[in-house]
Amino acid sequence: MSPLSRRSFLGATLAAGVAAGLAASGCSTGAPPVRPRPAARPLAIPPLAPSSVDAGGRRVFGLTAAPGTSAFLDGLATPTWGYGGMPFGGPTLRARRGEEVVVRVTNRLPETTTTHWHGMTLPARMDGGPHQPIAPGETWEASWRVEQPAATLWYHPHPHGATERHVHRGLSGLFLVDDDVPVDLPDRYGVDDVPVVLTDRGLAPDGAFDEQHRNAVGLLGDTVLANGTVAPYLDVRTSRVRLRVLNASPARSYRLSVGAPVSLVGVDGGLLPAPRVVDDVLLTPGERAEIVVECAPGRRMVLRSLPDDLGAVNGVAAAAGGADSLDLLELRPADRLEASPPVPAVLSREAPLTEGSTVRRFVLANNRINGLAMDPTRVDEVVPVGATETWEFTNRHTLPHNIHVHDARLQVLDVPAAARAWKDTVAVAPGTTVRALVRVGPYADPEVPYMLHCHLLRHEDDGMMLQFLVVGPGQRPATTIAAGHDHG
Ligand code: C2O
Ligand code: CU
Ligand code: CU
């Protein structure tokens, strides 16, 4: 692999106009050159968060956000933030469909944060978006019934204007939902069902994270971490391994490939109806993919991110890291492998969405949606509870964006039926329109909104975010939202 030569070639072809546009943010134009590093450390597996069951049968978790110190590279100490006693990242929360969960989040950070449950269908007051701040020293309690199919969800801070910084310091973790309908996929956590939380960071010579050198796409780093491990490998003992990959990067997209076809079995919102054999999977920030990789005894494979122009032209793709080749995780199968069951032909029997009512259009340009910057007091859309609607997202910008809708599960239209999958975050390449059927959850609240935003965190912080209320029959939606008011 020679990422450096490829990068500098593309770097040199940066079109002047685009470069000027990118430089308008006052920052460098290209992504930093990536350092190749041979796999050197065992992949850390985030522990499962402990929980207890209270008298009411609710599963109760405690989660504390606090500063810490991480040792990503030998001899370097990096100040970081983490959840649950981890200096970086967070433990994996896990609950079963139908269970009621309570999460008590305590903020031991020096500033106000929030904790958002990305991909979860839940009441707006429990969503952990900008309207549920947790002041330093305080504990916020979120509780809801997990009522959605098995999925790889995640949690992270969402304080308006500071999300990128809080996530970049290290705050993010997985939230796995298990279904009551069993599926015969590898399911031994950390053994043949392995979380892979991808992030990238710039590391200063003293070990500190580089929070300054962003371009118009956002903060891109030259060092990739999987579960907080630099240059990781995974010892594999089974003939198939399921990787649950989350792109928790602030701005970088990854085109995942192991150099051989894999079975894509799940995406953001859950399992696909049937596995799809694919050569690669593109993950923009916030998206997840569950893949099953076939391993041969003793034959090492490398999960890589391949170059992808993200639909951008001139220098923009390179600025978004789209010219980089990155080694993400080396798989090291043992000389003898335990046989795994074949990937089932049917993974989910959940009925797909078929038609949408109201059409809503969202134009993405200049880090605005429909020309509007996020206003925490403004109500942008009002959606009837339980509705399935058709939402259209058009990117009229040179920059790649994506769109994430809180609370909702959505299916992208205009793709082959086999590629229909439950999503909550979708890429919207420059010059394209993505249409999706969007189903909002069953919880109405005429006062507290959900968010809809670009998940490139710098863009979100810049104001590329709108708010929508979900209202029940006869409910009168609030005309303004009490900003920063703690509705919890
Ligand atoms: Cu993952 Cu509104 O965020
Ligand atoms: Cu979310
Ligand atoms: Cu964006």
C-alpha cells in the first residue's frame, strides 16, 4: 500500500478555486497524509456496561463522562474524555427488545454535555440532544422501552456547537439492541461478534489530539483508531467473524474492504432481510455496517478503507480523506478454526416501508438546510406521530454531506429492492438527491423536538441542523422551543 504517493498526487491537483473555497474556513485544504503502521496491538474490546434490574423490572445502567489520560502510542500520554471509567470511548450498553432501560448519566467533565442515543426510537425528552443538557456534577436520567429490532446503535454527546469537540475528545460508545427473534449469526461478543468503532485523530508530538487543523469537511486525523487501538489486530478462532463497524469519526468516511467479498448482514437500523454479498461498504460519519467475513485457517486479512471520491470533484474528495488508503484492522485467523454456521438466508422478516404520505424537501448547501441555520428555539417541521413520509435530501454543495434523522428509521428509495435497509444516517453526495421513506416513532411531544442534521460534526456545529416536533392527534405543536431548557 502506498497511501502517501497517492495522496500527494491528488494533493498536487487541488483545483485552485476549490482550494480557495476550502481555505475559506481559515484552515488547511487537504487531509493530512496518513501514516501507515503495521498491525502491532491486540484490538481492545469495549467492556459490556454492567447493569442491574430494579424492582420494576427495568434494566438500569450508570454512565459517567469524565476526563482521563490515554496511551495510544508507547510513551505518549493523550488527555482524553471517556465514559464509564474508560479514558477514551465507552462501554457497550446492551438491552433486549421489549426491555425498559434506565441510563443515569453523570457529568464529571468541566463543561455541560449531553448524551444522545443515536438510532434509538424513544421519547424526545429522552433523546439526549441539545435540549437535554447535563451540567457539570449533575446526573441526567433517561428511560424508555426498547421497542425496535436488533441493531447496532451508539451514544455520544450532542451539545449544540460543541458536539465535534466532545466526540473528538473520545466520548462515544455502542448500544446494542438484541431481538427476541433469534438469528443464527455469530453472537459471542468480542469473540466472533466483534465491535469495531472507527475514529481518526491527529496526534501532536506531545501526544495531545489536534483539534485545530480542520478543513471545510472537518477534523481529519492521520492516525486511525479502532476501539481506541492504533494499528490493531484481532485473533480469530472461528471460520466466520461478524464485525459491527461504526464510523464514529467527526468527518472521515471509510470504504470498507477485506480484499474479498463479505456478507453485509446489517446496517444502521438493523438486519437486512437477506444477506448481500458485497466487495466493499461505504460508511460516512455516524453510519454502521455489520459484515460477516469468511476466514481461512492461518491466512491473515486486512480490513482496509479504500479511496472513494464521495461523489466530490477536484480537491474536495482528497480534502475529505477520499484519496487515502487506510489499514483499519488485521484479522489473524488461527491455524485451526472452529466451524461457524453458514450465514442464514433470511435475517429479518420485518415488513419494508412501502409508501410515504407527506413529501418534505431538504436542500443541503453552504452548511445550511433549506437556507436555515440551526435555531434551538425554532420549530422547523411538525410530523404526525407514527407517520411514514417521503423526505428528499438534495445536496447543492461541492462538499459531501450526510443526513441523520433522530428517532426515525428510514429506507432509501430508488435503490434495488435487495439493497433496501433500515437506516438513520444516509450519505448525500454533491449534486445528488436521496429520497427516503421516513417512519417516525410512536412518541408524541408537542414541546420537545428531535433533530435532523448533517453528521459531519463540524457542519452540525456550524448549524447544519433543523428541529422537528412529532405530535399526536389534537395536540397543538409549540410555536417556539424553550432553548437549552432541561426538559428531562
Ligand atoms: Cu449521532 Cu444527532 O446524532
Ligand atoms: Cu441521532
Ligand atoms: Cu455536512
